[in-house]
Amino acid sequence: MKEEIAGRKPNYGFFSRLTYGVGEIFGGGCFVIINAFFIVFLTDAVGMNAALAGTIPMIGKIWDAITDPIMGNIVERTKSKYGAKRFYILVGSIASGILFILMWIDIHSSSMVANYIFYVVMYCLFNTGFTVLSVPYNGLLPDMMDDYAMRAKFSNMRMIFSTLGAAICGLVPGMIIKQTNEPSQYMTCAVIFGIIFFACSITVFFGTWEKQKEPVKTTLGESFTQAASVFRCRSFLIFLGLYLFGQGGMDFISGMAVYYVKHTLGAYNDKANYYIPILAVLMVAQLIGMLIFGPVMRKTSKKMAIVIAAPIRLVGVLGLFGFSHHGAPLVPILLLAALIGLGNAGSLTGIFAIMADMTDIDELITSVRRPGIVSSMATFIRKIASGLSVAIIGFMLSAVHYDEALANAGLDQTAATQHGIGICYILAPAILSALLLICALAFPVTDKEFKLVQVEVARRKGEDSSETTEEEKEILKKVTGFDYDNLWNKKNAGLKNAE
């Protein structure tokens, strides 16, 4: 029976990879801007206490704990002529583009309570719009194709655009926001990028396709039990470690970069601005790294890209210890930034390529194909990584006595605070890089294990008559965390009426 396809006719060429991957300019870029400048906007332009400002993203992530599972359930329950996921990509591209702009409004209030409530609400609204877009986008690739190697090619293109987005969103705002205490410069930046993000996301809608399938008949009340069931998979738990530590390290590097360059290096001003060349070198190295790690990943495994990349990033970060002071020479810092960029590239390439395979492993466990639920949990962890990094930055700034009044007045921080910022900027991503390496070494899925998962799914569906060997059963247990006889059971999906 021929599969019903929504969207354009399936095509696995370069143009299709392009139109799929371009959506990651939003996902890869918006959080670079938010991580690098939102807390700076709140402390320096609005005048909010650093620790208080850092709690806003965490409240947003608590809100995500509600919206992400619900969105995953909604996607699985939806049937649309456009394809369920593509339909919500269309809606989400409009909503999130507008809400990104509104998040940077300066309400000119002298009340700290009013400021805090306003930015909490706007941050949560933006996160909701981004959830509507990102959950179906993260779950789209498994419903576009089944081939392990082809998915890797599409994921690699997505990561190339993620790096391009991060480069643009890291460099251009630094050119626009020259005075960190000037609110209008943040709004100019927000309008420009809100339009760019919308254009990139809508391109995904028009340029992709999706296999139509019957909606999963579950209630919204089951959203949370279904979401929780995803965490029973051993591979998914380790994947979350990859995601949390890999993305968290990157978020911390970008999120504290302005503070580090401005206060520790003393080079975010008209006389010397290290921020732009450092970010430029890091992003160029990251883009080159994508081109390097793509073939490495295909010739070895997806996890091997992370195993190689994590130590590279660790060395680059630790090397900054010798150059974290006023008057530090730029060239060695740029070389270390290049190492960090290469490490980021391998981590991103491996993580997002692995993400697409989690749906197949989950299907083997539950007998239900639910990429929306799986991707919603991955999206949630991505946001947790971002929120935690910003919250930790806020608390660290407060711990080293960052003075928002001095910042709002355009004055320098104390020498002790400048030194403390440098220590924090190095230690946090170094620890996260080490944890990333540990998770990568422990991850149990390579090409061999994934193909076995697909074969076993085919066996369970009656499409493959081969017998499962005892050795294969042990491999499947290592991958899923379930005994062989307990696989392919709807009860594993958290469904109340499972038979």
C-alpha cells in the first residue's frame, strides 16, 4: 500500500536538505541571542538584579515542563492535510517570530516588580511559541525517511545551518548593541532577527514532506504519563545527558561571553572590541568542524563525533586560564576560540544526528511510533540546558558581586568581580565538557545497534521472518534497558487503555 505524503514530493537531494536544515537558523540562533544578550539587557538596560534576572529563564523552563509534553501529545493527535508536524511548524513560525520581538520591549517602569512580571510573562509566551514550532520540527525527520545514513546527511545540513545561525546571531547583535545599557539597540536587533527567524521557519513548511499517519488516540491528560514513559529508555536517558551537557556548555560559553569580554578582558568598547573577532573565529571554526565531522560521523558512528569533540572543547576552554585578564593578547585567545568552535561542531553534529534515531528505539519499546512525544522531551531538555545556563550565570554574577547599577551607568566593575567572571567563564563549560565525554563513551548505539533495532521492529510487525539470537537480545537490552520479552508493549508508552 502506497504511503500518503503531505507536502512536496520526497526528494533526498541537496535542495531538500537545504530547505529542511534552514529552520535550524531559528533554533540555533535565537538562543544564542537570548543567552548572550537577554540577561545583559535585563541587568544593564533595565537595571534588574543579576540573580533575579537569571531566574526568569528558569521560570520559563518550569512552564515548558507543562507545555512541551502537551504539545507532543497534540502533534500526535492531529491529522492535517499539510501533515500534523508541518501544520504546527506553519503556526509556530508566525507566533514565535512575533513573540521574539515582543520579548525585548522596554516598558520604562521604575517598579522592579512590574519589570519582573512583564519579562517573565513575555519569556514564557515566547517559549510557548517556540515549543509549537520546535517540537514538530524535531520530530519531522523520522517521518520524512527511515534510512540511518540519509538521516545523518539531513541532520548534518541542519547543524551547518545551526552554526550559520549561531554565527549570524552571535556577530550581528554585537555590531548593533554597542552600548549594553541602551534599550533601543536591543529592539532594533529583535525586529531584524524576528523577521529572519520567521522566513527561515516558513521555508521548512514549504520545502519538506511528511508521511501521513493515523492520529494516536490519547487524551491530553495522558500527555504527562506518555512524556514520562520516554525516560524509561536507557539510550534516551544517556542521550539527554549528551544534550544537556553538550548544549549547556555551548550556552554557557555564549551566554557569558559579553560579560567575559567586557569585564575580564576589558575589550568591549570603541578602543578595543574582542567580542566580534572571538565570536567570528569560534563560529567559522564551528562551521568548518561541521564539514569535518559529517564524514567522520558517517565513517565511524554518530557518538564518535562527540567522543572526539568533547576533549577538544575542554582543552580550548581550559587554555583561557592563561589569558583571562585586561590587556591579554588577542591571537592566542582566537586560537583557543577555534578549538572551542571545533569541539562545539562535533558535539552538535553527533547530538542532533542521534536525536532522529530515538524515535525508532522508543517504537521498539512501546510498539507506538510517536516522534512528537519523543521530540517534545528532547526539546524540553534543550530548553532546560538553556535555562539552567542562564540561571547559573545570574547566580554566579551575583556571587562575584556584579553591580547592575554600575553597569546601567556604563561604569566598570571592581577588579575582584572582573577576575571572578573569568574564573566562572572557564570552569563551568570545562566541567560540562568532561560530563559530555563521559556520556558519549557510555552511549550504547552505533550504526550496528541501530540497524538491529530497525530489524527487530520489522520482526515485531511481521515484515521480517528471521529469528532473534540471544546475542541480539542482549544488545537490544543494552540499548533499551528492557528485557527482550518486555519490548513492544503499549503499556510501556504510559497509555491507560493499553492492552
